[in-house]
Amino acid sequence: MPERNGAVRVGVYVCHCGSNIAGIVDCKEVAEYAAGLIHVVVSRDYKYMCSDPGQDLIRNDIQEHKLNRIVVAACSPHLHEHTFRVATANGGLNPYYMTMVNIREQDSWVHTDRQAATEKASDLVRAAIRRVVLQRPLEKARVPIDPNVLVVGGGIAGIHAALTLANAGKHVYLVEREATIGGHMAMFDKTFPTLDCAACILTPKMSAVKAHPNITLWAYSDVEKVDGYVGNYKVRVRRRTRYIREDLCAGCQECIEACVYKQPKFADEFNQGLGKRRPIYLPFPQAIPQTPVIDRDTCIEFNEPRKIRWLTSLSQGAFSAPRGQCCLSPHFARLWKSGKCKKTCLEACGDRHAIDFKLQDQLEEIKVGTIILATGFQPFDAKRIPYYGYGHYPNVYTSLEIERLVNASGPAAGEVVLRDGKTVPKSIGIIHCVGSRDENTNRWCSRVCCMYSLKLAHLLKEHTGADIFNFYIDMRTPGKSFEEFYQRLLSEGVHFIRGKVAEVTDWVFDPSEEGKLTLRVEDTLLGVVRRIPVDMVVLSVGMEGHQDAQDVRRLFNITCSTEGFFQERHPKLAPVNTFTDGIFLAGCCQGPKDIPDTVAQAGAAAAEALALICAGYVEQEPNCAYVIEEECSGCKTCIPLCPYSAISFREDNRAEVNPVLCKGCGTCVAACPSGSLQQRMFEDDELFEEIEGVLVHA
Amino acid sequence: MPESTSTRRITIDPITRLEGHGKIDIFLDDAGQVERAYFQVPELRGFEKFAQGRPAEDMPQITSRICGVCPTAHHVASARALDNLYKVTPPPAGRKIRELVYSTFMAEDHALHFYFLGGPDFVVGPTAPPAERNVLGVIAKVGVEVGKKVISMRRRLRELTSLAAGKAGHPVFGLPGGVAKRLTAADQVRFQTVAAEAVEFAQFTLEVFDNIVLKNSDYVNLILADFFTHRTYYMGLVDDHNQVNFYDGSLRVVSPEGNETVKFAPEKYLDYIAERVEPWSYMKFCYLKSPGWKGFTDGAESGVYSVAPLARLNVADRMATPLAQQAYEKYIGTLGKPVHHTLANHWARVIELLYAAERMKELADDPEIIDPNVRTIPTAVPTEGVGVVEAPRGTLIHHYQTDERGLITKANLIVATQNNAARIAMSVEKAAKGVLSGKQVSEGLLNMVEMAFRAYDPCLGCATHSLPGSMPLSVRVRGRNGETLSILERDSDGAIRRA
Amino acid sequence: MLETVKEAKNQEATAFEPRIVAFFCNWCTYLAADLAGTSRMKYPPNARVIRVMCSGRLDPQFILKAFADGADGVLIGGCHPGDCHYQEGNYKCLRRFHLLKRVVKEMGIEDGRFRLEWISASEGDRLRTVMIDMVEKVRALGPLHWNAPVEEVAVS
Amino acid sequence: MKPKVAFYWCASCGGCEEAVVDLAESILDVVAAVDIVLWPVALDFKKADVEAMEDGSIAAAFINGAIRTTEQEEWAHLLRRKAQTVIAVGACAQMGGIPGLANFSNRAGVFQTVYQESPSTVNAEGVVPETTHRDNGHTLTLPGFFDTVQALHQVIDVDYFIPGCPPTPQLLADAVAALLAGKLPEKGAVLAPDQALCLDCPRKDTKPERLAISEFKRPHEILIDQEKCLLTQGLLCLGPATRSGCGSRCIEGNMPCTGCFGPTSRVRDYGGKVLSAIASAADSNDEDQIVSILAGIPDPVGTFYRYSLPVSELQRKRL
């Protein structure tokens, strides 16, 4: 038998665990059997090995009998491996010179035949002895944690996580794709069930982010590259240029007024295309940062007017003004002959010189120890359900459009009128579960639609006094004072019809339907098919993962469910962790949830990050794979097998395992065709010995 | 390598030991006359068995392991069987590269035999001390320069094979429908250069044979000696014009009188050829179904037939290349036709060497040889296929049956030396009777017996799909009751010793 | 040598108890086995469990070695597809298993002797069922005893 | 006095001898440096002489071929006694080689196929070769034919191995040189590099870092790209698992490596290891798909154990 570290002296300890083991396994016999095996110097059986005297037994024998290997036959290693490693260490041995044999959970407790159970125990002990002889001394690796944190996404989740960490004194980089932070919450009018104004509770936090000394805010930016591992991530961020320097801009917005476009012409994204903006604009009045953006696609400085016309026709939300109207007045016709803009914005900015058309994107390289992903969701695209007529009938709206419509600072300044710009709807139908709980689109429940539909019903009634019909499949109000809110709506005289709307149509079957949109639905409570004519239809769209979720997943090397939501490490016990250490999830990127849950999760993610940062390092079980360098042929078989991208291919044509990234599954080791990859604690030769050990009768 | 595992084998009934890889037992009667001489082959590996279940396309590489002396013959025969199996025809370049490599191999192998194995008998002399009767002796006789020339010629021929076929020892280029690798213009130049030298070399070899053998009446008489003569049938591949062809064509059989008795497509071999098992040898003995097996005897009534150079020149009407044709005419002119003298194999072999070299040159000069289209992808569902080539030692037949996935269900291999097996056994016995009967056995006589089969260049590796190469010889002379009277063997120093 | 032959023969003569080597992954099946224990479930004692971190660590050499050293059956236990503690290790195991299964079968080892079972940490009962079933099936197949000496006759 | 050297062949094809002859010009140097006391293919010999020699009087015996018959076994034992160093030459001696594929069957199976079922064989009486046969009063003998093929080290203690089918002349020359210089490595070593073939593969740069195979191809099914890594073309190239030192000759021939050089020193069961690597590359996590992808490998045992069945963990098929 091969030996390392000179003569091998093994001590074997068979635990009775009171009668738990001794009741079925003849521990004495096992110990005596072991005593007769090669390399065994001491072999004892004892009542409770995990007790202090039991552990002392090991420690003393190590010193007295110069033992250099320990085998403990007792309970499951999941229970006491740590205990006996410590005991071994206390004896002055490397703790990894100890091997445990499970003769309780997997022997005495599951068998009844004393002789067979004893024989099994002996076999396992024999195998352990043969194995332990080959075991190597190992050290746990410690990985330091960089205290800086990256938060991706500036919605309420990202904002809350960033502030929590910043307040704890950690430096946070907050990266947002859009020109402003605030996310979807900033678009909402009120929040259920309390109906307090979304802006009123959100904008203070937004300003706090801007003001916070520990937060570096990069809006209008994208994460481009992520390298490294827990505690030591290297991240590259591209800061797209606004053509206005944030550091010089005072946020006076005079440049916007001064734009050569006297009237806003272009669909305004923040308002879901219901309003218009100029090429130079601020997404909304309380946007953070307060620096306007010059939109390359629509600014004359960068474009041929023809292109602009084309763009305006395209880029105006679902319902643009009649085609052609967007084309420019004779006054501008002169401008595009010159093909140049007068750059009135520059003049307006004056000697601040914040505006500069030559500005380029900026690349930032940062180092962080942990990352929180709060990239949010995308609303379901209502066009995917043609029979609801969104995009076809002007008076079919999405819930998000309504949020803007009823908002006082929205495009209609809170005046709810139809797209014709004057008619106030007298009847409104709200369809729940659009793109949720639907075999043809998304099967899951988006959790918030019922509640926000109720909220919109309330707001619309408040603004218009119209008859409101809610069409629902099931009414789901499982939250603090949610059900109460539902009851309140019932008392407000809003109609509720239980049934999935079959279609929205303008076909007239009855004079009462003239000039209206009719919803055809089976009222499952009455058991009749009904036709409800209304002026306005609201589609309560569900939540989806971002369409680029897979790219983001790859970027950060985490996993992603088929729905496009990021996978938490454990649905119950690790809901904000990912399979990649040091990367956490917050908010709707992990799954649909409302604002309170989002904020709670953001706090949890921040806490997880802080836990790592405060510890200062992570310790790793030394069971990682390693390449025997001079023997590797560079065949690359192992590289794609590693789920953690821990294996890299070096210039010198060899594979290399990053011990920090490696989680020790050993999949690559099993595959290495030249046996040049090995796994600590589970070396080939150790396992071969164990196999021989359990089979070969001594 | 795992360390030596303890053997799981128990041998019971330890059996009488044998000696060497070919064995001749000669039994004398009371009068000391040779009553019977047996030629045995004590080897077997069973390729037909473990071919079963293997993918057909692997057969060229698997069967080449039957013989490391003529791997290319098995490899190409197998590839041709695969063409037939998949009903696919290689594109011109594919076919030509195969024949080019094959000709290169034939030239190399014939040269090897003439100078290393068979040649010594003539070049050095049948009665010369055995220590000299080897390639070194040949070199001594023809001069070191020539010796170097021989060695380097062989080396360069094998390098060419490696170039086109991957390896000279166990090539990898053969696939159904063509070859795996195309030739570049540069490769072609290399082939052309060496081919030209090979032709010169072959002519030179012919001169050597001329000067040393034909100009020596002793040798000529030896060739013509009755105990080296058998009047059997002959078989070999010929092209449409009945010219010798190693790679392709029909199998032609001529009678002891030299008349064509049958000419058939290789696929039909089972209608004409059969094998017989003798309990005292692992090698099977081939014979013609008509007239059938009549024992170890020659003549028109016996199905015993012969293959290899002598036979090929007997079944063909002419050679396909000019220089070889000249040499052939001289050969026929001298010995008549058909030639029944076993030792004439050596002469025939040198003529074939010349043909191989010339053919090699023709193909190397063919512009089409570097066409990139070297393989046709098969589309047919495989069922059964037969492939035949003329190996240096004679007709080689590979026959496979497969399932629809192309996995071998049955393989049958008839190998050059097996075709000759019966005649070799006869030659040995006849030679033994001819030279030993009633005489005091001497080393010279002993070598005569040995020459009787060495002339066939028998490849027992092929014959039993086990062991190849020349035959180390030990002759055991036994009395009436089988008791051993004497065993004669040669020391490395050449002295005869009686055991 | 002949003794060992006799011994092997005697072994088979006496009542046959299958020797099964079980390779369990640390996070699912090994925990299931622990759970079966803590729940005091009962199953036959024929299996000898070898713990690896992930079924993906299983080198086909281990399985072949186990058979060669005399195992009558080999059982692999891993996490259910999608639940692997290491994301995809069990899929790698699955890929190797299917090819190895063919090899082992072609070498004359019956299907029932080599099994791959997905058993999660919570499925103590399933572990028990599998153990019972495997032992019964292998018992029915009889001894494999690959390492028992074979009498080989060289005469024809 | 020159060291005595013996060359012997067991169940082999003679390709290893050819490899010696392939030393070409430099063969004369070898002949000059040593005293060849035994070489069946090239020189006359007789067993009595070898038996007469003092034990250990031969410096080194180079033995190729597997052990298939009793006679080969006896020769192996004899040479082990007489030689200080025994070197197993070639895949057959090292691993059983292609003749080792006979371990799919046994003696009866081989005889049945060769002497009974062969379509060209006429043998109504069912004659088979016999180790001892009396033919009208003459007793003739043949060596016994074992059921199982074994590699040399399974029969006798072997000091070194030279891999390859056949080995390269270079490896042989190096071995002889090392022998003469007394520079042989530690016992049991394989006298060739200990890394896999990919290291010297002329196509290694064309292999992607993340190879995933969605369909296996058989060589005759596709036109093989002469530049690209063969595995990436879906062909079963065993290079990643196979010891280097062959000069990538098959790759140069535009055909995949079949593993004749055997495994590296870290691998016990060549087939098991190569199987693991190949299967891992199957590009699917769906069980049915995995099965159908792997079905593209028609003969796993015959392919992965092409040269090493007798030294595999299982060694032979159970009949």
C-alpha cells in the first residue's frame, strides 16, 4: 500500500453512542478487528466519542502513540466531522488526517441483524483505514472580502440596498441603465393599499442616494464585464454620455427650454409615449441625477432631418399622432438645408459649458467584494394578446399608461381623457391577469395585479366617476390590509365580474354598444356569457423578467429560470443568495413582488453583503480540484464542465483551477482523460483504496 | 500502466512443448526412408471472431494488425471490401491514391523479401555458412554501398507510405468510398522523385539476380530440380487484358497445363475456393472446389493450387508496364509457361518489383492524383461486401457481413499464405524425401528443405492471422515408433548440432 | 490457487448475500440515507456506501473497479435533475452513466446490477425502497464475483 | 564485452519487428553496440541455447505480443529467468493489443467461428486443431490455446513498457540507448512521454475552449477537415486520453487517434477514463437526448478498449 509522510500510525475509535450504535453493532468486535489491520496502532471502542473524554482519548493517543492518522466510526460526518477534526487538531495533527465512518445513521439505525451490521461496520472501518493512509494534510483557504459593493439597478430595490449599505459606512457603486434612478415605482401614481403617493415616498430616497457621500451613482450606464470571485470582483462599467457633463450641470434645465424644438415632438418614454419630449430632456421633474440628456437619435446635431422624421413616426408610443404631423415646420425646413442645428442649448448653458457634443462614453474599472442585482422586471407586452385589441383600439390602455394618466404630473396633468384628448370615459373595464396565469403567455401569477387593479379602479372612479368593471379570474389579496382594501372597493360600487375576458371588440350587436368597446366574458358566478360595453379598457399587465435576463445571467455567472427571473440559491433558506458566492438578488429580478416585499428583500441582500464584509474573509473547505501542471495536456475537456468557470486555459497550453472559485464537486476530475486533474480530500487513489477496502475481505 | 495483476488463469494438463513458430516433423520408416513430413503452424488469434460487433469502417485498421509485415495489403483489401459493402465507388483521385500507396508498399515488401529474407539463399548461396546467410551477408556480397542503397530505398518507400497513409506500419487512410487524406502538389513531387529511383532500383535488382543467380548453373539447376517442382493450379488477379494487377480485377485460375479453367469476380470466391481443417495445424488449407480436395498431392485432379509471384505470372498473359513486360518475356523464354518451379518465385518477385515501381511512377505522374476530391460519402445501407487484392504473398480476400448500422456480424478472411499452405506442405515433404531419405542429414541438405518453403515467403502471421515473417526452423527426425532419432538445428555460429 | 477456486465455489454454495457498493453524493442521497437512519427505517445491510461530494465526481473507473473487485451490484445516488448542489454535476453523471451502462452490459454484467437513482435529501423512504429493491433484484441475478479465480483450460 | 540482448515475439503481428527494421541505417549501430542472442524474425536461433544460458545472463529481453498460447507463456517465463531486464514492446505486450479483443470470446468461440462457421470452410466432421494428435501412427503436437488473452505483465514481471502499435523507431532507439547508458527510469515505467496526445497535436489550437458534442460522427460519414480538431468535427478522437510520443501519425493521416499508446501513468482503466471524458461532452441535459447522442457511438467497448481490453478492470467478457 502506498504511503506518504513516512511510517503511518493509525488510531481507530469506535463509538457506542450509548446504545444507539452498540445496540446493534458489536463495537468491541469491530475495534478488535480493526486492531489486527495493517498500520493500526491503537484501536478502541468508547461510549461517547463526541464527549470531552472521548475527544481527549484521541488527543492523548496522538501524543502517546505518535498516531498520525485517525479513524472515527460513529455518527454521520454531517453531524460530527467538525468535532473530530478539531479533536485531531488538538492532538497536534492536521485535522484532515481524520476520516469518519458512519455506523449509526447508515448502519445501526437501519439494520436489525447484529452480525450483518457488525460485518458492515468492519468493512467500512477497513475501507476508512486504507483511505486515511493516503490522506494529505490540508489547510482551509481564506479569501479576503473587498468592502466595496456594486448595486445594479436603481429602482426601489437598488436604492434601498444602496442606502442601507452606505449608511453602514460601506462604499456603494449604484449603476442604472436609464437616465434616472427610480425605476417603475417612480412611474406609479399611488401605492396600494395605503394610497400614499409613490413620488412622495420615493423621491426623498432618490435625493438621499445622490447626496450620500458613500454612494457613487452612475445612471445612464451599463455593466459590461465582470471578472473575479467572491470578495474580489473586477467590474467594468460603461457610462454612456449625455453630452452634458454631470459635474458642470447645475440642473437649471434652461437648455431644455432653449432647444430649437419649440414644442416637444418625440414620444416620452417615462410617460409611456402618452406625452412628448424634446431631444434634450429630463425624464421627469424629480429625476436623479438632475442632469438632462441629449438623445442622439433625435437631436438634429447628430442626424439628417429625414431620419428624425422617420424616428418620430416610429418612436411615438403605441398611438402616434397621425403620420406626417410629426414632420417639421417650414422654419425647420430651412434648418435641414443647412443640416446643422443652431445649438441654442449651448448658448443657454452659457459659460458653464456643461454641454459638449464631442463627449464620449466613459469606461470605469472598479473593484468590489460583493454585488447586489436589482435589475427589476419588464411589464408584459399587451400586444401579445391581440384579442384584447391593444395597439388596435385607441382606447385600450395598459395599467402603466393609466398610472401616468391619473398622475397629476403626468402627460394629462391628472385629467383622465381618452386618446382623442377630450372625451372623459363614462365606463371603464379593467381586465386582470393580462399575461399572467395564462397557458398561452405566462403561467405564473404576477402577485401585484389584483391589488393595483383595485387601486386603479379606485383612482379612475375618483378622477372620472365612471362605472368601473373589474374582470378577474380569482381575487388575490394576501397581504397586510389588502383584503380590507378590496372590501373598501366593493363598498365604493365598483363592479366585479368573475371571468376571463374572451375578447375586446368594437363590433356592435346592440345599439347600446354603439361607439363603444365591448368586452365579451363568461360570468362564471352567474354562468352566463355577458357583453359589457365600455369607453375605456385597462389591461392589468403582469411582470416578466427582462428580455436580456440571459445576457445578464451570463455576465454575472448566475442561473436564471426559464421565465427570465434569476434563480435564488434556495427558495426558502437562501432566497437572496445566488449559486455564485458574493452575488445577491433583490426585487423583481428574482420574481414578481410588491414594493414592501421588494424593500424587505433589498434589506436582506444588503445584510448578506454586510455579513461577508464584516467577517472580512470567507473560509473554504479545502476540497477543490487542482491541475498537476506538468502532466496536463491542455485538452480542454474540463473547462466547459465547471459550473463556476473556475477553470481557465493558460497561454502555456495548460488548464488552471482557481481554488477560490472551485466549489469542489469534482466533475472535472472525473472527466480528465489523462488523470491530470485531482480533487483534494477525494483523490483518485484515496477513492480506489476505499472501494477496494469495502470489498476485499481481509 | 496498472501494476501486474495476479493471473486468474490455471493451466491444467501441461502440454508438450513446441519449438519455434513453424514446425516440421519428419517421420522415417524402418528403412530410414522419409515416410511423412508434416509442416505445422502452431499459432492462431481469431480475428474473424472478435471482428464481430466492430464498426465496419474500423476493419481496415483492425485487420491490418493481422500482419505487421504486410499491413497495407490487409488495410487496402479491407477498404475495398468496404466499398463493396456500402456499394460506393471512390472518386478517381481516391482510387489512384490507394493504388499508388499499394504499389509503393508492394515495391517495399518485395525488396524486403529479396534482400532480407529470401535473397540470401541465392545471393549468398544455399550452402554458405548460415551466419552469413542474412541481410548482412547479402550486403557483404553485393557491397556496403549497395547495402546502404537497399536500406535507404526501403526507408524512403516507407516514408512515402506514411506520408499518404499516416503510418507505414498499420496505415489509417482507407475508408469506404476512398481515402481520408488528399495529396498536395508537394507530396506528388516527393512520390515522383522516389518512384523514379524505385524503377532504377528494381532494374538494378534484376541485374543482381541475373548476374548472381542466372549466370550460375548450380542455382539454375536447383531451380529446375524436381524436388522443388509441383504441377498445381495457379490463381491470381488480372485486369481486363489479363495483365498482372495487384489492386483490382478478376481472379483467374489456370491449370497445371497453363490453360484458363475459370475467371471470376472476387465477390464469387465462395463458389470456387474452400478451406480445409487439419487437426495437426492451426492453419487452414485452401483448395479449389473443383476438382476438390484430393489430399496433399499435385496434378490436374487435385484441388491444390498456388498463389504469389510465381502464380501471378502464370495466370497473366503479360505485364502491364513496358520494362516489366521485357523482363517477363525473358523469364517465360527461359522457363517456359506455366512455371512449376517453386524457387522461380524469387525471379517472378523481382519482375513484380519492377512492375510495382513502374506502376507507382505512372500514378505519381498522373495529374489527377492531387485532386482534392478523394472520397465519396456512402449512402447505401450496408449488408455484405468482399474485397480482394494481390498481397506480396498472394491473393488476399476480406469478406464482411454487417447489420444495418454497419456493425460486423460475420467476417471471413482468406489470406495469401493459406492459398499456398497445401503446396508448401507438399514442397516440404517432397524436399525432405528428396534430400534427406537414407542420407546422413547435413546442414546443407537441411537448408534445402528450409528453402522449399522460404521461396513462398510464407507469412504465417497472415496464414493464421497470428505470426508473420520468415520461419525459424528446427527439424526433428523420428523413428517408426515416433521416438526422436535426432533433432537438427543450426547454431548462430552456423554449426550443425544434434540434440 | 486451486484452494481459492474451491473457496469461491463454497462461497456460492452457501446462501448468497449480494455485495453492493453505493456511491452517494454528499448533499442529497447521503443525507437521505442519514434521514432514513434518523427515521429508523429498516433496509437490508448489503450496501457499502462511499461518499463523494457530487455524483459528477464519479469516474467510471470507480464503478468498473468495484465490479472487478467483487461487487455484485453498484448503485449511484445523486440529486434530482435541476437540484444538483453544484448545478449540473448530476447531469454529467447521467451522461457517463448511460454510456457506461452499455459498456458494463456488453461485458456481461446484467442491467439490474448497475443503477443510477435520483434521491433527494428529503426522500429517506425512497432510499429505503431503492435499497430493498436493488438487493432483491441482485439476489435474484445471483453472484457476480468477478474477482473469483476462473479455471482456464488450455487444451483443445 | 557487449551486453546480450534478446528480441522475442508472442501473439503479435510482426509490426514491432518492422519498427526495429525501420531504424533503417541506424539499425547497424544497434547491431554493433549489442550482442543479439535471439531474434526469430531476422536470425536463426534455438530454444535450447537460451535454456542453456545462465539465469540473468541476458541484459535485456525485448518481448512484443500478447500471451495467447501456452508456448508463448513458457517463452515469457524462460526469458524472464534469463534476462535482468524485461521490456514489453508494443501495445500487445503492454495491454493485450488488438488480439486482446478476443477477450470478448474464448477458445471455443474462436474455434467455432474459425473452423466451423467460416463460410469458406468445409468441415463436416467438425475437425479442430488438437494439442496432441495421432495421424496414422505419428504423434503431432500443438501449443494450447488459452481462453483469455493476457498482456505480458499479467504473466511475468515486466520492468519497462514501450507503447505503440507499432512503437516508433525513435522510442525503440531511445530505449536501447537508455539501456546502454544505464539511464533507465524507475521500474514499471512506460518509456514515452507522460502527457496526453493533445499536447503535441498539430490541430490543438483549433479546439474550442468549450467543446460540446451534439452528434457523434463516424469517419466514413463525413468529409474530414484536414485542419480542424477531429473531436470538434464529432469524430471519436481518443487523443485527450492517450499517451503522446507517437508523433500524431494518425492525425497527420487525417484520421482520429484510436489510443494505441494507451493511457498516461495516472489512469488505471483507459476505456473508463476516455468514456468519462467523451460522455461528459455530450451536449444535453435531457435524458432521452443524451441517450440518442451517445447512440452515435456504435461500439463503445470495442472503441474505448481497442487495444487494452485484457488490462482493463474487467479484463474480459463474462460469457
